[in-house]
Amino acid sequence: DTGVSQDPRHKITKRGQNVTFRCDPISEHNRLYWYRQTLGQGPEFLTYFQNEAQLEKSRLLSDRFSAERPKGSFSTLEIQRTEQGDSAMYLCASSLGTRQFFGPGTRLTVL
Amino acid sequence: DQQVKQNSPSLSVQEGRISILNCDYTNSMFDYFLWYKKYPAEGPTFLISISSIKDKNEDGRFTVFLNKSAKHLSLHIVPSQPGDSAVYFCAATAGGGTSYGKLTFGQGTILTVHP
């Protein structure tokens, strides 16, 4: 399977804990995006990498959120001191052009 | 500030008939539009796109129409099939610079096609 993969698929954590998600993009894609989707809404942009450079961050991405793409391949999204409002589906996408290919997402539940 | 809006939360059609999903946008900088389909427990899957230099793009059963003056686009599915039942998202992007490729999504429309 050469699509976008995300790990884990589901994460349940207690409020105040730190969590980290991983995204493996399609290998030749140089752009990688993180989105968040809550119930009844469309995906909302969080941040975007071109190769290893983080080029844009949304205002949605508070100081508790950090994303990396150290070698321009896989990416991690870390949420520190999780809050119940962080419960959502976190989607990763990759692209070479305008068409973005999405992974299956990581569903985060903060208790 | 909802820059991309899908005002119909749901749509129900009979198999074989036409499905028309609508989308409105407010940002004049948007110059490329995409439709994605999403099944439960999966990520969005690309369906069809259109550049602002065109007013129509067709791919098999799927056609997207763009009315720039009205800031409105629509997705037509003809004929509709039960396997088309999913959530459909309209998305838009503004080309050029570091914002290239960041997608702004609508809220989605749940399409149900009845046999």
C-alpha cells in the first residue's frame, strides 16, 4: 500500500497527558499537511510542511501543539497537556501539486 | 469566519437520478476548487477539481460547475448509485506563495442514494 498512513488510528488519553501522532506520506510527495476535524465540520487546516520546512501554522495551533518533519519524510504532531477540546480526528495529507491525498486519520479522545 | 459553506447538511436521492451538491465561498482569492468524498473511518478521497479559469469540468459521472460571479460551485452526479452514499466536502485553495495547497473545507453534505 503506497498511500498515506497514520499511526495510531485511535488514541484515548486522560486530560493533561501528552500524545504524539505519526504520519507517513506518499514517498515522492514533498508537501505534508495536518488538519483537524470535529463532528459535523469539515477538516480545518493546522500546519503545512514543504520538505522539512514548516511553512505555515494556523491560529488553531496553540503553543501546546508542535509538529515536525525532521528529514522531509514522515511527520509527527505532538499535543502537550491535552484538553477535552482537543478531542477530534487528526488528518494528515500529502501532495506534489494541488491534489492532496489523505490518510485515514487518528481519532483522539481526551477523557 | 466560514469562507466555504455547504448549506445543505444532507441530501437524499433515488438511485439513477441526479444528485446536486452545492457550495458557496466568500474569499475572492480562491482560484482552485476540489470535491472530496468521505466514508466513515476513512480519510477524504479526491473526486474532481476545477480551476477558476474554467466553468465546467467533467469526469465520468461527476461534473463540477463553477460560477465565479456568484462565488458558487456545484457537483452533479449522474446517474447516482447507492455506492455514492457518503459525506461530500467542497474545498478551496488560493494559489501562489506559501499558502499554495492549504485547503479550506466546507462543513460537508451527507448524500444518501436509495436503491
